[in-house]
Amino acid sequence: MAEARLAVAFRLQVNDDGNLEIKLDRSLFYHVLLSIFRQARYRVIYFRNVLLRTIYPASLWTLLALLVTVYAVHGIDPDDSLLSTWMAYLPFLSYLPVSAHGPVADLLLGVSIWTVGLFVQRYALMLVLSYKGYLYVPHGKSPLHIRLWFMLVRLLEGPMTLTTYTFQNTLPYLPLPATKDTCARYLKSIRHLVSEERYQELERMAKDFQATHGSRVQRYLWLWWLCSKNYVSEWWIKYVYLRGRSPIMVNSNYYILDTATTFTRCQPARAATIIHTVAKFKEDLDKESVDPILINNTIPLCMEQYERIFGTTRMPGRDEDSIMHVPASQSQHFIVLRHGRYYEVPLKWNGRLLTPPEIEERLQCILDEDMLDRDVPESHLHLPAITGVNRTKWAEFRETHLLSNPTNAHSLERIDSSAFMLVLDDGTPEVGDNEQTTAFGRLGLHGNGHTRWFDKSLVLTVYDNARFHVTAEHAWADAPVVAHITEVIYTTEFMLNDEGRDYSADGHTVGKKRAPLRPPQRLQWQFSPPAATTIGQCLVEAQNLAADLDLYILQHQSFGKDAIKKCRISPDAFIQAALQLAYYRDIGHFSLTYEASMTRLYRNGRTETVRPGTMETAAFVRAMVGEIPATAAEKQAMLKKAADVHQDNYRNCMAGKGIDRHLFTMYVVAQYLKIKSDFLEAALGEPWRLSTSQVPQSQTKLGNHIVKTRAGLHSPGGGFGPVADDGYGVSYFITDARLFFHVSSKVSAKASDSRRFAEGIQRALTDMLILFGVDTTNNSADTTAAKKTKTKSEKRTQ
């Protein structure tokens, strides 16, 4: 770009006298120099970040101090025996002048000592971070050895200026459990799910596996562990996500909803504010200035997934998909979808981010064009539906009708390389009562089947009433990463509102417009009749899939985390027990239950399965339904015991001692070795009929402040589709005074009903809290806090 501008800024021509005349466009020349300066500055920042990451936990200051020390020692005692011995091992000094022998030897000695110290400190920090004993310390307690351990970690981390990926090279590797331990944990986890005869059969198969193929499979897996950064993640992405041929709409993608409060009802204004916030986050991420996430401001989490937030697309393949990620310099635009029209909009002008008013101006151009002419071919309008059907079918369509046509190929390339996609959609959904929020959630998960490009890493949708949600593809990252971005969006908006810098009285964005208005470039498509027919068929398939989704969002407003804590039980363990109780009442038996736990304490870590359904939980549930005679005190004790077991299982998963990822990787190795294992097939063949996950909150300092000071103004979280066709998917979000549950199932499943199960969850929660004598009707703390947090926008409208 700079070269093209330079060619226009300088013009050479021969005048009437035959002399060469140079004409210079000063304004354009200024912009050329500015562009070159910004590119150079970006490269300097990039080089600095790479250097800091490479040498961490050491620093250039320690290198400088060491070099000064070595030079000083040599200057004081030129005949120092250590330096003399060191110089004897540097034969190339004979080729240098005598005067250079000392300085060069000092330089090499200092650098060598510093390099050795760097690796010693790095691996010492990695070794110390491998200790996970702090996870098992009861909440509120801090033994001396744990305090000393934290001090040692802080000492080894050093006083460094942190970048986003500073700790990546110091994170420990996910440990490989022993086969015997994994088999024992697995058998314990399914003991209450199967009959005595089936349990004995599984126990026999587990012993046979350990005695025959287990050691060989584990040995090959250990070799893979040595060669990989994470022995699970690469295979997990490949075989669980990318090899899947079923539609990713509903089955894989997930959504996160808007907050309960919005400060404008102007669609382009809200969209512009969101886009600017996301673009600023992208710019900070490109510069690696987003703070790494630290537990207790000390223990780092892996940030590897953040590298793929922007400019990432899931590419369909006939047999296996792939993840395409373009460099930051190539994803400096986003795509806007409005009624079948696709527009390319730049994020920057002259090297700086467009301001919210400048973005709003461009979005308004798109809306105005849409109002003037809504005559869009149905093939253009329904094109996104192809991304929500069978992956092989989508791959074949892409090859046949898109990549083979230059016009379509160009438009597709601009979508694939975009930072993210914005959908300006119709409708006025609300975060209101359960019915309204449920309808909003359905839009977040699948829209109307043809208004989401499901392959993009992020799809931001803003409606006519300025409500928004995020729809995310799952292969590239897990929900906490997208929840982080969503949190940044609404906390930034709250902060701007507090400062009166968000919207004007008429709901439009405020700020300066300096960039000249250039209407967004519209992408073009050319479809043959067969292509249009295929798109129409895919639309029917996508809408049928959406129609089969049974979603219900429960906003449990009677109590939240604060009330649960009065029972002296972990809120997550309490809710998981309530889910087991509700499921048993709903279905009449226990099923294999999935709860996602993060393994980001390790390098390139993603998730592990907790298996919250345990023998202890089953005993508590049976006592609650009257199958086991028990007093209230005995039921309390049973629940506390079940909660303790659940917490230990959760901690084991975070510490790399889970069950399912190890079984999964052993199964992959067995397939490579062409080993048939009845035990592995049985262990991995049972469906997850109850799949659960907690949406995290307060991942940023500002987000934590908002949650604490603006009760009732937070997001109700997000959800996903059921994992098993005859099962439930439950995503839950915990706040101090409220609980949110996103329950999904299939309409075609005879036994399940999402609303019925959600109401069963509410009943189970209430019964369990009553068991401990806690008031379940007092929610005054939430109401009072909400009254105190009247926003400036609300005050302006009064």
C-alpha cells in the first residue's frame, strides 16, 4: 500500500524546456511517510515482544548488569584466573587484535552466564508451576508451605513488564497419567451407572487391557508426549472437531447474550461502539498488550487460544476440516451482512482505528442502501445456510461453485480473511423474562438458518433495537475466551456511560469524524441455477435442524451464589448436585454426565471432563427422592460429602489427572497401532446424555468491578446444543444474587423436555437450600444494588 501511494505522491514529467520536473503532492507524501512510520513502529513492537517472550523470565537489564560486572572484574584484576581460563577456550581470539581479546572474551562470558541462568530460571519456574498442591487447599485457608510456594513463584517470575504471551514458554506440560490410575478412576466414576454384572465385565476388560495392550499403548503415547507441546490438544481438535461431518450449527457452535441493560436503541450506533471496542481489543492483542490472565495475580493461564480470535475461519473439507488463520496485517477489515448483501469495511484509516461515529456512518450507508433496494436474489440471501449443514456437502459446494468462479472466490477470500463478521439483523429480541430470553437465545445459536456465517471465529449480531449477541465457532477456542471478549464489550460500554462518552441524547455515538466517508465495498456473487438449487436445499436442512432444537433459558432470581455459600458448599458442586437431582426426577435414572474443566494451567491446555455424577451424588439424590431413608442432617452430610468429592475430581482435572482425555489419546494410539481394545471402545462409547458447562465471569479487573457494583446489569451468559440426540445440554452462569440456566435438547427426542427440566432444576435448587434452612425468597440485595446503579443514560431520558 505504501509503495502504491509513493508512486502517486511523486510524479516525474518533462516540461516544455526538455528538463525533468518533479512534482510532489505534499499531503499524500505526508500520509506516505506516516504509513511507513506506523509500519516501522509496528515491526519494532513485534520484534520487542518476540524478544521479551524469548528471553523470559530473564531480562535485558540483567544481561547489562552482568556484562558490567564481568567488565569491572576484568578491569580490576586483568590476570583473573577464571577469565584467563575462559580465554583459553576461545581460539578464534588469535584472529583479533590483542586489544580486543579482553572485551570480546568478557562479552562472550557474560552472555554465556546469562544464557545459562536464563534456562535455569525458566525451567525452575516451569518445575515450580508444575506443583498443583495449592488447588487442594480448602477455601479461606493458606498454609505456610503454600505461602512460601507463592513467594517462590513471584521471585522466579521476576519484575517484568508482561505481554500477552509472556508465560507461554514457562508453562509446564500437561502430565501423562499412569494407565492404572486412569482405569481405576474410570471404574469408580461409572460404578453407580451400571449393573453389578456390567461393572464386573468392565473391571475385567480394564484388567485385560492393562495386562495386554495397555503398556504398549502407553509407551507410544509417552513418546508422543515427549514430542508435543500438549499430548491432548492437537488430537482433540483434529478428531473431535475437525473430523466431524455433522453440521456445526447447534451441534458445535455456541452463543453469549447481551447484558440486561442497553444505553441506546439505535442499531448502527450500538454496532459501531461494539465494533470499535472489539477492534481496540484486536489492536491490543496484535501488540500483545492484553494482560495475561493470572490466578491470584501469580499463576498464569495459557493464552495460546487468543492468537486465533481474529482472522480465523473453519475451512470445510471433504473428509476433514482445517482452521485457517491469517496474520494480523491481513485481517484489518470486517464483513457486514445485511439481508443477503456482504460489505467489506476497514477497521482503520491512515493507520488508526476508525472512531465509533466513523464506523456508524459507514454502517448507516449499508442500512440506507438496504432501504432503497431490497431486491436480493434468494441464493445470495440464503448463502450462509450452506455453512450450517453437513461439512462434506459444504466442502463440495465450496469447491464446485465458489472457488472455481473468480468473483465468488474473491468474495469468499475477503470473508475468510476478515477479522470477524457483523450481522445487522431484523427483529427486536430482549433480555427480559424467561420466554423473551429463550427466544433471544435461539437467535444466538442458529438465527433463522441463513443469517450467520457459522465458520467464522466470531459473528457479532446487532438487531433493530440495538440488542446484540456473539455466535462463536468452537474448534479454535473454548467459551472462556469468547466470554472474555464479551465481557470487554459490555464493561467498556458501562465505563463510557459512567463518563458520559457513549451516546448522545438521540442515541447516536459521540466523537470526532476525521476519516473521509468511503461507502463500504460490496462483495459480489455469481451463482448458476444448480448452485441456487443447492443453497435452497441447504436452507431447508438448516431450518429443520433449528426447528428440532428445544431451548429454554431459566433466570433463577430467588437466590444466587451468596445464598449457596451459606450452606458452606462450593456453588459449582451445589449446582451439579442439583442437576443430578433434577435429571433423576425427570428421567428416572442416572446418566453419564459431562462437565468441562479447563487445563489452561498447562501449555496449550484446553479442557478435561470432570464427570460430576458420582456414587456420593447418587446416594444424596436417592435420599432426596425417598429411596434411601435419611434425616435432614444426614442429607446435609451426604451433600457435603458429594460436594467434597466433586471438588477433588475438579481439581484432579485441572491438575492433569483427569480420565477422559487420557482414555481418548490411548484410543487414538490404539487405532494407529491397529489394536482393538474392548475396554477403550466401551469406555468411550457411552453417550453424554447430560452435558454441562459453567460460563466464567469477571475475567478482567473492570469486569469484576462491574459485576460487584452493578448487580442485575450483567449478561445472562450463553449456551450450546445437546451433545446427545436424546440428552440435555446445560450451560449455567452464577452471579451473587441470580443463577442462569440455558437448557437445550431435541424436539424429536421423546423423553426430554427443556422447559420441564429447567423447572426441575429450579425445584431441586430450592429443595436443597431449604434443606439447610436458608431463605430462598430474599433477593433484596440484588434489587437494592440494581436501584443504586441507575445509569447516566437512564437519567438523561428522564
